[in-house]
Amino acid sequence: MKIRIIICIVSCLSFYNCFSYSDSTITHKDLTKLVGCWEGSLTYIDYTSNRPFSMPARIIVKNSNKNNIVVCSLIYPKEPKANTQDTIFISKDGRSLNNEVIKTKNKFNRDSLEIITEITGIDGNDNLAAIIRHIYIIGKSTYTRKKEVQFVGQASWILRSEYKLFRMKQCN
């Protein structure tokens, strides 16, 4: 009976591993999945009203001439003054993204990748110490990027911002 239970557990774990893989390092190849044009929305919590605000957003991601960097153009059609350039860069050892420690990297199926980073910092109107978490979910046709905050001494996480984007067939 014990042998059957052990065989069942091992089989289940083997089946699970076919669909999910976890690691805490990333490579440039992981970031190249972002290259292209994305369109959707940015929703963030307004620090003044503490209410969510959504607006259209586009991100154009290009490889840079350095192997560990991709360049992002963040475009807000209704707020063009907010448009900006950003970079996403990997440390040489692959254990940090934008100087934030990679907590987990999970591959789901062949198409989806989730990267979770954390860093200590300051957040909120009162400039309180917090753990700041970024969650990147990169799929073949979808890209989600979340920023969550957990203030020191608190158990709950606050969703500060979230991009929900879909890959565009052509860059406009």
C-alpha cells in the first residue's frame, strides 16, 4: 500500500513538472520574448485619492546593443506628456532584474514566463518603508506587469499598478 502511495505522489510530481518550471535566474533570451509592440491599459492607485485610475497604454520593446538590456518606450495616447523611455536590465549573474532580486522565475507550458522581483524601498504619500514587488508575466500574446507594495509591519500587499497588454500584429 505504501509503495502505491509513493508511486502515485512521484507520478503526480512528474506530471506537474512537465507544465511548470521554477528557477531564480534569467537570461537575455527570457527578455527577448518581450520584444515587439504591446497595447492595453495601465491601472494604478492614485496616491491622493487612493482610488484606481485606468488609461490606455502602449509599450514598444526593442533589443539594445547590449546583451543584458531591452529598451521600452512607454506611450500613453491620452497623456503624451507622460511618455517615457525605460530599460529592463539583467545582472551579469542573472539573479537580479533592474537591481531587484529575482525571487522566482516560473515557466508555464512553452509560452508563458512569470518573473517576480523584490526590493526594499520607500512608498506611499507618507514615504514609508516597504517591500516592493514586481511581477512580470510574459506570454506569446499577453504581457502583464504588476507593482505590489507591502509596508513594513503589515501582512497584506497593495496593488500599486498593473499593465495589462496584448501583442500588436504591427507597430503603429
